[in-house]
Amino acid sequence: MRKTLLITGGSRGIGRAAAVMGATQGYNVVINYVGNEAAASEAVTAVEAAGGEAIAVQGDVAVEADVIALFDAAQTKFGGIDAVVVNAGIVGEKATLADMPLERLTRILNINTLGALLTAREAARRLPPSRGGKGGAVVIVSSAAARLGSPGEYVDYASSKGALDTLTIGLAKELALESVRVNGVRPGIIETDIHASGGQPDRIARLGPQMPMRRAGTPDEVAAAILFLLSDAASYANGAIMDVSGAR
């Protein structure tokens, strides 16, 4: 019997890679997306081609009602949830903190931090057997920026991701006796379109050769870490944060 995996920001990049890889490992997938319906539809097709069943559910993770509706859709379609990947996130354009307007700070924190808290909270309400769930696992996608600080580029983004490391540790302890494991991954420089969305489409080409491994990582390499932490092979990994950053 296939399990069910819910992924926020699952239509592109790391989220999409985790969705497709999850399908190859026995999951049906619920893909959340905020606006790009075409990308979400393509991700559903890719999951199906990999052997899973999938649905795409539009919603803004910073809106409580949308997060609840996302989990409700998963419950309705698949009868429950076994794993959650808290992945949705954005970045702004390169700037120092002194030059960041309030609107930008609010948007970054609403999506990256509040959205993650709402998603993780809903998982904590649905997965534990004491609340009618089946138990399971949660992986929270942070960033190497959380420990590097991203000075001169994305201090706001780094701060929002630092909060996710704290969330991972705290929620793991809250749910440790509820048959729910919570772990995190911190990707480094990864080949996704988040760099272009932040106004630096050449960032991979510039920074990849400067990394210790002389290249950027791929979404599949991060997805493999996510799927490992969701699996029974990681049964005693709880509250852990795995760097997938090529020694950066």
C-alpha cells in the first residue's frame, strides 16, 4: 500500500525533485503550489510517470485557511498523510539589511517562517496517533544561509531559515513520543530557479566554481537526503539537521 507525501512548494526545484523521487519510493504525492499552475501540472505528470498518484493544490502557505485546505485535500484524496516536507520559500533581490523595505521583510518572513510554522503545526495536528493520525515523519527545508548569514545578499532570508532550524529541534522534541519524527535539511548552492527569482540568474555560474566541490548541488541530491530522513532507515534520526551543501 502506497503512503502519502505532502510537499509545500512542490511544483519546482527541490520540492518537485522530492515529489518525483518520492513516487519512486512508494508515495502518492500532494503538491502544493502558489501560482504557477503549469509547473504544478507538469510535476503531477512527472510523479505519475514515476509510478505514483498525485494531485496539485493551490494555496499560499502564509494563509492559515489555505494550509488547512491543503491538508484537507490530502485527507479527502488519499485518506491520510504519512509524511510532510515543509519546503515552500522565497528570496528577495540582493541587498543589505539597511536597504530592505518593510514590505520585503514582511513578505519573506510571512512565507518562509510563518508559512513553515503553519504547515508544521498542521502536520502536528494530523500525524500523531493521539490526534487520529498514523504517525509519520516531517522534513523541514532550511538553508545553509541559516548558519552563514548571507551578508550583503539575503540576511532576511537567512534569518527566516534560522528560525526553521529552531522549529525542527523544538517540534522534534514535542512529537518524540507521538510516533512522529521531525528533521531538517540545509541545502547550499543548488541549481534551482530561486536564484533568478532573486534577481541573480547567473548566481550558480558565478558561485558554483567557488564551492569546495567546485560545483553547485542538484535538486535530486537534496531530495535524496529528504527521502532518507522520511524513511525507516532514519528511524532514530530525530531533531537532526543535515547539511547538503558540498562542505560549504
